[in-house]
Amino acid sequence: MTKGKGGDLIYKCRHCGKIIRDTHVPDLQLAMIAMTSHAEHFWMKDWGTPMHITEVHYCDLKNIGVTDLIGGEYDE
């Protein structure tokens, strides 16, 4: 199996609308497949990267939102 190209998972907060790019994965295509097939626990264990379709986001000091995975961007 060939190694894929790494990149960042991109999330968007439902509450404040902020775009978050703070989760890097070594193979973006496999990560997206794993996320949509509910196999994220396998990849999380192998890569040491917590990956979820939704995450909690602390918008500011008084608000909390939920982010959704909206895509990914390959490394340049």
C-alpha cells in the first residue's frame, strides 16, 4: 500500500462560524475514509491523533460550540 499525502482536517463551529485547522494526519484520504466509515478508533490508535466528525469548541470565555468536520486540506 502506498503512503498517502498528509494534511489537516478542517472543522467549522456551528456557534461562532470559526474554521479550525488544528488536527494534522499523515494520510488525509485514509483519514476521511475512516471518519465517514466510523473506523476512526483504528486510525486514532495507529496515528496517535484524535479524530472525530464533531468536536467541542470553546468560542470565547463564555460560549461553547460544536464543530463539524467539513473537509481537509493537503500539505503543500
